[in-house]
Amino acid sequence: MLITCIIIFTVINIFKYEFDRKRRKNKEIIRLNRSLTNLTVGFIWSVLFIIWSTIFINNAQKLYQLLNEEYIDSVFELLNVEYLRSLRRYFYENLMLTELNTIAYYESNFFGIVTWIIASFSLSVLYLQRGWHKNIIYENGVLINGKIIDWNEIINYEWGNGYKERLFKDERYYELKVTLPKSKLWDLDNKVKLKVNYDDKGLVDDIFKKLTN
């Protein structure tokens, strides 16, 4: 049930995000740059997905090597929990301790590892999807890190220094620091940073002056 809920939650959020983004297209004023926040989080979850998948594959490989000649006809049987339980009972009744210990360890960790694999994959897809799309200024708010912030939620904004990006392409940009309401949990100012192209600073500044309180 947990795995099913994770999959359904992921699919719903992906389609909802894409639907909302297309629905707001006619209210779009200007596109900014991508934020590295969601991309970084998505990359971290991708690494965790690889780690959990590697652990699962190693455990399955050990079990398959031990049982494949006599008890396992296909690798897909390693995903059949009922069949694994029947093997476990057989090994227990026949005092086959090596096989029993190996299959018991595999079975006890099976659902936990599979849950982490699916959860980490789902979260990596969600964050990478949001990180891939650029931050956008709309008539009714600003899309920041995949979330729409209404204009009346913005407490303050200030321009940072100008920078020159050389890693992927040679371009200049400014850093715009936006202050949002204090977090109810930590009671701290929630500041987010936006990358604004050098030539767009004047336009973006005029928009913020006009639409923020």
C-alpha cells in the first residue's frame, strides 16, 4: 500500500505541475534562469536511488548464486515474495541453515529496500522536473523553485552583486534576493535567490516595484 501510494502521489504531482504550468502560460511576463536548488536536491535523491538499487541488486545476486541451480529458475522469482516464503519454510523444515539465513535476510529487507528505491526515484524525478523548468514571473506571482509565490507574500527584495558565469556559457547576471514571510517552524526570514540576466534587470525591477506591496 505504501509503495502504491508513493507511485500515485508522484504521478499526480507530475501531471498537476505540468497542467498548472501550461494553464499559467498566458499570464507569463518574463522567464528568468533555472534555480540550482531543486536540481541539487534531485541529484542527491538520484544518488540515493543508485545506492539503494545497488544494495538490492547485491543481495539478490547473492541469493541467486546460492539457489539458482536447484531452486531458482528465473531472476523474476526473486521478486515473488510468496515463493520466497515457501522456500524459507522448506529450508527451515530441512535444517538447511546457510540457505535459510540467506533467504531470511533477503526477505526481511525486501520491502524496506524496495520502498526506498521507489521513494528515492520518485523524489528525484519530482525535484529534477521542477529544477529543469526556469523560474518565471507571472501577472499573479513568481514561480520560484517550482512553487508559485503570490505578490502579496513577498515582504521585500534587494539586488545583489553582478556575476559572470563561465561554467556552461559566458553570460552576466544579477542576484535578486526575495524575502518571504517568516517560517512558522523556525521563526526565521525565508530568503530565496533568483538569477536575473544582466539585460533584464531593469524590466524585472520595474515589475517588482509595481506588483509588490
